Amino acid sequence: MPVIDVNDPTTFYNENFFGNPYDVYRQLIQQGEIHKVNLYGGLWYIGGYETVNKYIADPRISHNTAQQYWAVQFSEQQLYGILEFIRLFSMWMSLQDGTSHIRYRKMLTQAFSVSVKNLAPYIMDLIDDSLDEMEGKEEVDLIRDYAYPLPTKVIMKLLGLPEEQYERVAECADSLVHLFGSMTVTYEDVTRAQNLLVLLTAYLTDVIEERRIHPQEDFITYLIEATDDDGVHLTIEEIHAQCAMLLFAGHETTRNLIGNGMFTLMKHPEQLQKLKDSPGLIKSTIQEVLRYESPAQITVRTALEDMEILDQQIKKGELIMFCFGSANHDPRKFTDPHLFDIERNEARNLAFGVGIHSCIGAQLAMMETEIAMSRLIARYPHMEWIQDEPEWLPNVGFRGLQRLLVRLNNR
């Protein structure tokens, strides 16, 4: 295998990479644990399982990359035009460090646990409605018709938002997805996302104000009533920021998890048959999908101080890319990582992150995916993928399919 040129930005942005990034990941691990790569003005790339697992939670590394991420891509004058986007984005819990992150996470976890427990019947109804709509069709796009709308509608139900706001939320979420991981982002893309996020924020602010007057049994009401250890409530800005974060995260990762899962099973018919024969394997199947085709492939962080990682000197303010997709295919941690095995019983995959910064919505994503995949397979057990080649999103950060065309073969 040829040596990977880490100075060539197209290494991470070409059709071969999007089709199969794992050959590149494997070669980079063989070339070393840490590399300076020519992405976003230059950043440090880490892809080994143990190194990612160790350093991603290092307190010297910050999760708040909002300012630095755009500073290396746009001029100072351009940055001035997207300051509101940076401000709103910086308030998300996922970008907080230390005590600020702990404060947000404690209150969100409490609200999440109360709100999620009654969602299963709603998810089942949504899924059954989608499956009913497929009835009688010879071919469908499982992304457009099934995986795409489900997660956003579920998060909206969690927050207590009416379904007629679906288009607004989905459009904003899609615009944000494009910004993170795509190598073709323009300044106009960011300003458009800023405008959509500002409009969504204004709408959420109105909903929060209404919930203060007329509380309901939903996530927003729980956040309004929640207090931290000092008895302090969240501000309206803090609440709408966390709601926007959940709408974005829930929209993209769960959609990709469902789509990647169904595609991978159809590409491995012996594993799909094993699941049909033993439906109780659905949880381990989803865990293997998370490892094999991680919906979130990377996360980017910022060094808070000069530091050293594996003999490499990293300066304060430099960006560090942690690659979950690579870590989950590290042959030193997983036996034959290129093989898809729904009965695999090895190390925990890192698809949902590590430690206190692990995905707060992991439980909900797993529940949605389990119901969606199980019911789809049971309803249409003979469906088959009918495209010549998969159409992967041209995105380094998020791994998912643009379309997944199947023939239902409903007999």
C-alpha cells in the first residue's frame, strides 16, 4: 500500500475516500499514531484507539472550537459577519469544558431521562406509518422515505414542538451538517446557516416564553424548571442553545445510523439472515454498525496550552482531529476489523464519544434505531439493495448515504 501524503488535502476529500475511508485510516495508523495533516489550515490527526481514548478527555484540550475552526478558513472581516453564528454555536453543551459542561450535562440528563421514557409508542407509530406508506411500492429510498424524517420528528416530539415546524428544523439541521466535515464550505454557506439558526432560535425563544406561562410535560418545560447545584435556573439563551444542539445532533447521527445499518446488513446477507433467525441480536447488531460504519467519523478539539502527545509538540490554539472511524477499525483493538460481525464481543466502540462528553442522546438513538431496523426487516424481509454503487455523503465528519434505493419484494 502506498504511503499516505498527509500534506495533500485531497487525501481526505475524494470519491475513493468517501467510498472507503478505512484503507486510509489503516495506513495512517501504520505510518504513526499522530500526524500533522493539511486540513482546515493544518491540524493534528489522531486515529489509534488507545490514543483517541486517552487524549480526547484530556483537560488540556478544549471542546470549544467554534472561533478557531472558522478563523483558519476565513478572513477577519468575514469572521465579523458570522459572529452571531459563532456565539450561538458556542453555547451548545457539546462545546463546553469543565464545570460549565458538567452543569449543563447534569440538567440536560435529568430532563432527557424524564422526557425519553414515554417516547417508544410515538416512535413505533411514526415507523409504522412510514412502513404503511411503502406498502404497494416496488422501490423506495430508505433514506428519504424512512431514515431521514424519523429522528427529527422524534426530537421535536421530545421538545414539545408541533410537527408543522418540521421543514424549518430539517432545513436548519441540514445546513449545519454541511458546515462540519465538508471540504467545499463557502462563506455564503455559513451565512445561510447563520440566518437559519437565528430564525430557529427566535422560534425556540417564543416557545420557551410560552412554556413559562403554560408548562407542559416536555423537555423544554423540564429545562425551564431545572436548577443547578446552586439553585440557579438556565437562561432562555442557554435553553434555546441546548434545544438547537439536540435538533442538529438527533437529525444527522440517527439518520445515518439507521441508513448505514440497513445498507451494511444488505451488503452482508449472511449477517442479515443471522439477525432474522435471532432477532434478539439487534442490540449487538447496532453496536457493530456503530463500530463498522460510525455515523460520526471525527471530532475536532483545540489545545488550551502547549502540550506534548507522543513526542509531538502541539502549540496552544492548534486544532486536533480525533478520528472515531479509524479508532473503531484499529486492528490492535479489534480482530479483523474489516469484517462485519453482529456477534462481535470485543472492546467498546467509540462512536458515541468518551467519558463525560459522550453523546447525551445515545440511549434515544439506540432505541430509535432498534425499533426502526427491527420493524423494517420484519415487514419487508425480502428487500434488496438495487444500486450499482453506494452514494456516500461527501463529508469527512459524518458518514451516511445520500440515497439507499431498495426493492421491497413484498410477497
